[in-house]
Amino acid sequence: MQSDVRAVLQYIPSFRGNIFVVVLNGGQMTELALAEALLDLSALLQIGVRVVVISTGNGEAEISQRLVDGELKWGCSSMDTPEHTLEVLNRGQLVLINVPGAEPLDDRIVSFGRELGASKLISLLDQPIHTEGITLHAISRETARNWEGDRKELFAAAAGACDRGIPRIHLLDATRQGVLMDELFSNEGVGVMIHSDDYLSIRPITSEDIPELLAMIGRSIRDAFLVPRSYEEIESSLDEFLVLTIDDNVVGCIALHQYSEGCGEVACLYVKQSHGTEGYGRLLVHAAEMRAKKLRLSSVFALSTRAVDYFTKQLGYQLIDVSEIPESRQARLGESSRGSLVVRKILD
């Protein structure tokens, strides 16, 4: 389960009142997996999510009994009566619908979800999606539409569901313990999400982002040797900072400082430790370089003690002597910059 309480709590306001359609085959799930899934759905109800469970196998009786045992408020409905389903949902009850033999993203289920105005269609699969060493968390519907790997047809169906108006499709491994909560209440999740809305963005920083940015930097100063920053320092140079957000949550940052010599400095590059393996650092550096090009800068440089190999081997930077950076920057080299090497990239 997601260990960062703040990361969990930030989802509650955005989830409240939304309709989640959960498709599962209770007959193929272990007793423990089914019991835990229903407990997780109960937790979603408690925070105001409106939940529809579509049972596609022969486990409806067991699901019903577990709902009774768990003292959940629930009612049955049919995909032929979306109005009745909404009435039950509006009473704060979970809706159970039985559709034996339906595929995870059956056309009828997608149409029903669209009629309800569902924000998520969550499918619990009987086996995980194998991606041949590639880690997938969230991909666009365009990527899903052109997917050539495992479960190609399923990805294409997910892209089609997005086309028809359901913003997010989650494909989860039903055998994984706690899969619903770990998927829904973390930025990265543990399954595969196909989305048609904004999920990841890199944008200019705002004053509201500064506390989170300072917290991120503060947690990493000792480990990553980042230069300490103050609220006032960042506030006075908001136009120099970019942040990377996942579902509107800041998980990374970078700054581009411009010099009169026609070059820029890439600085304050940081990605949260929990997101450090997803390639977000590369995206941030690329965004800073694109900003530098718009400013008609001829090159960018960076000072680093630990990330020199990352810049030179993965991002195309070259080691240079410190004497080649602007004199104004040389003059500000202090104790915090001791031991730093300089890397530079000539912009096209």
C-alpha cells in the first residue's frame, strides 16, 4: 500500500463523487484476492466514490454473500437500466451487475460505462500483462492503439474505450494483493493505465508549488548534494523553474538560469526518489533545453558532482573546464560547488 500518507490523501477530493466501474470474474479469483478487492471497494465507498461492480463469471453468489457479510450497502441492477443504476449509486450504495461470459472490455460494458459517465473503467485480469522488461504504468490511448506486445487486442480495446468517452482504463492483475489501492492511490500505480486526459505534464512553477518543491529539495540535499534554496529565492525567480506533475502532483523540478553570454545553466534537477527510475529526469532536462532554444541560447551547461555520467552518457553533454562558463557564475562558485564538474551541450 502507498506509504506516503499525503500522496494518498491528495486523491480523495478528486475521487469523491466519481463513478468507477470495476470488472472482475469472482469465480477465477482466489478467496483472499476477492475478499480483499471487496474490502478495497468498501473503502472507496466510504470516501464518496460511486462504485459499480460488473461480475463476468460465475462468482456473483459469492460476491453477494461477501457484500452481505461486510455489511456494505448495495443493490443489483442491469446494464439495460442505467437510470436505475444511477438511482442506486446516488443513494450511496454499491451496484452489482452480473454479465456472464463478458470480456474485460466488452463493447456492452464500455457503452454502459459511458452512459453512466464513469471516470474509470477498472478491469481485474486473471493474469498479469507481460511487457518484456518494459515498465508500464500509464500510456496514452495512441500508444495503446499501436501496441504490438502482449495483449495487443486488450490494449486496442482500451484505446477504443477512451475514444468513446471513458478517460481512464486500468488493467490490473487480480492475483496481486492490494492491487486496487496500490493502483488508485499512488502516482505510478501497479498496473497499466490507458488514458485520454492529462496525466503527466511539465509546466512553469507557481507560488503554490513552492512548499512542495522545498520539501522535495530538503529531503535530497544530503543525498543528492543539491544546493539549498529558500522560499524567497524561488519566488523571485519563478520564471526560471519548471515542475513535472503526475495527476497534478509535483514529482520533479528543474531550473534554467539565463546568462548574457548567450548560454543557460540547467540547475536544481530533482525527481522524487519513488519516481527516479521512470525517465522523468530526461524529460525535465529536455524541457529545459527546449526553453533555452526558445530563448535563442546557443548552449546549456550544468554543474554536478554525482550526475556527470548521466549527463554525458545519456543526455549528450560534454565535460568542459570551469573556466568556460560565464565569469559571473564562476564568481558564485562557493563551498557548495566544490568538487563539481561542468558539462555542456551545444544546442542545435
